Amino acid sequence: MSDSPVSHHEGGTPPEKADDATDEQTAQMEQAYAQMRRKLRMTQLAENVKHKIMILSGKGGVGKSTVSTGLALALARQGKKVGLMDIDITGPNIPKMLGITGSELRVEEGQIHPVEGPHGIKVISMAFLLEDEDAPVIWRGPVKLGAIQQFIGDVAWGDLDALIIDFPPGTSDEPLTVAQSLPAIDGVVVVTTPQDVALLDSRKSINFAKTLKLPCLGVVENMSGYTIQGSAEPKSKLTVKGPQGVNIDVESDENGDWSVTLDLFKSGGGKNAAKELEVPFLGKLPFDPGIVRGGDDGVHRIVAEPEGESAKAFETVVNNLITQLEDKEDSSELKIL
Ligand SMILES: Nc1ncnc2c1ncn2[C@@H]1O[C@H](COP(=O)(O)OP(=O)(O)OP(=O)(O)O)[C@@H](O)[C@H]1O
Ligand SMILES: [Mg+2]
């Protein structure tokens, strides 16, 4: 029985059916042939996609999918060719965040063609294969594994500068399968929150990356501070009351818009974790209610407000990430992004 959730004919020349082979033998031969082709494509993928980046976190709900989509969009805004692979098979929500739910994957000549999202990013998600978005996906382990391998080996990504891979929370089978199947992964980005406990969660993810023999490209502190915005006379100075009544001076821009980020919870958990665990710190992303709204409406914050606080924060994180990738390339003398 096939473990494939997407049925299709492989491209190329199928193996000849020997006259004396039973149907079962022929099926086995075809399956072995499909596996071989998939392996070959995975090797090609390693060459055609310059950078492969896995997004992980120690626990759920810290913003991995938000960061994955944000990084993909921020890279695309810099003119890079970007792919986004949603490996959260049981709860795929990337298409919703990008406003491309209901899109259908095209299968041509044995290859799955990704859906095009905002800024031309190429998106693959299990959500595109589900008939009913609200029905839970309960798959046996091997089927899940087969689906992930198809995602990697059977997708026509074309030439990409970067492929961002979003995962379900924790140190589950999914990142393990991807790390074992996809050659030449650059490393892992760990998403965490500002509180002290971030250290514990980040440590888990960084150790996990080590067991996968992947470098940690850095830690991102998400939901760090709360951005409030308003408008006033252009270029005017005003005072905003922050937590515990502390006065904060702000200045409106030439359009009269102002914004300020308040440390609502704690701050610096991600930075401290990065320092203590001796991995790079890629930056902070503010807590921004627009991100929640954007996630629900399908218009990502970066698309809705390209010059806003969150978009700028994503840009900083992406620039730091590119620096890490370049440093890595310098040391291994590979091609630069
Ligand atoms: N910086 C932020 N500011 C405000 N809300 C945010 C921010 N980042 C994420 N969120 C919100 O938090 C919720 C969880 O985010 P997201 O789905 O990205 O987390 P996740 O780590 O991918 O979750 P899961 O572990 O379930 O996959 C979403 O509703 C999202 O809109
Ligand atoms: Mg997620």
C-alpha cells in the first residue's frame, strides 16, 4: 500500500513491466522507482535552493508561523526568491495568515506546484490538500512521513534564494524527518518569548538542533513589548504614560503618526538566552495586535503596513539572518545569498 497522500504519476520513463512480474511486484518496483526519483530531486533541491532555514520553538503559540511568514515576506521584499513550506500537518495555518486559503496545488508531470502568495512567495501547505479545513488530520506515522518527503522531494520549487520551513511546536518527528531528508540545511532559527522562562524553551530547541547536527542561526524574541500608535500634529512632541505610570516621550513624524513600544511583560529573555547559550541574537519583534488581526484577515502585517513598526522589526531580523548566512558561507566558501 502506498504511503502517499498525493497520488500522481511520476514523470520520466516508468520502469518496464516484466512479462512474468506479478501486479504486486510491479507495484513494488514502481514504488522503489518513485523513491529513487524523489531522492534525486531532493539532491537537486539542495542545489537549486541556496538557503534552507528551519523555524523551531520549544513550545507552541510563541509565533513560529508568524515569524516564518514574516521572514519569507521580508526576504521577498528585498527581491529574494522565497519558498515557504508549512510542515505543520495537523494544524496548517500559513495559508490563512497569507490570505491564500482555498488555493489548489497543481500537479504536473509528477511534480507539485506551489501556490503563489503575496510578494510572489511560493507556498506549500497541507492545508491546500484538505477538503475540510476544520476537520482534524489524524495520520499514521508513516503517512505523515510520506507526506513530508513528498513536500520535499516532489515540489517544483524552481530556483530559490531561500526556503523557510515552519514546524509544529516542540521537538517532534517533523523536524527530524526534514533534517534527515533534505540535504544541506543551513540551520535553525529559534523563536521565543521575552520572559525568563524563554531560556529553558530556547535551550531545548538549541539542543535539539545540535542533535540534528544543524547550526543555530539565531534566536528571535517575539511578542517583545507592545506597540501603541496614534496621530498628532506633524512633528510634535508628546508624552505617553507607560506601564507603572512612567512617562515616555514620543515625537510624531511628518504625517503626524507616532508609535511607541512598551515593555509590557518582561523584556530581554530571548537576548539573554542567546547570550547564555552562545548563539546569535537576531532581534525582537514587538507585540502588535495588528499581527493577530492580520493573521485572522489573511493580510500579513508586513503587507498591510510595509513601513510599520513590525515590518521594520522583521527587516532587522532578516538582515541579521542574512549576515549569519553570509558568515557561514564565508567560512565554507559557498555562494552568497
Ligand atoms: N508579535 C506578535 N504580536 C501579537 N500577536 C502575535 C505576535 N506573534 C504572534 N502573534 C499571535 O499569536 C498567535 C500564535 O502565533 P503563531 O500561530 O504564529 O504561533 P505558532 O508558534 O506558530 O503556534 P503553533 O505552535 O500552534 O504552531 C496568533 O494568533 C498570532 O497572530
Ligand atoms: Mg504554527
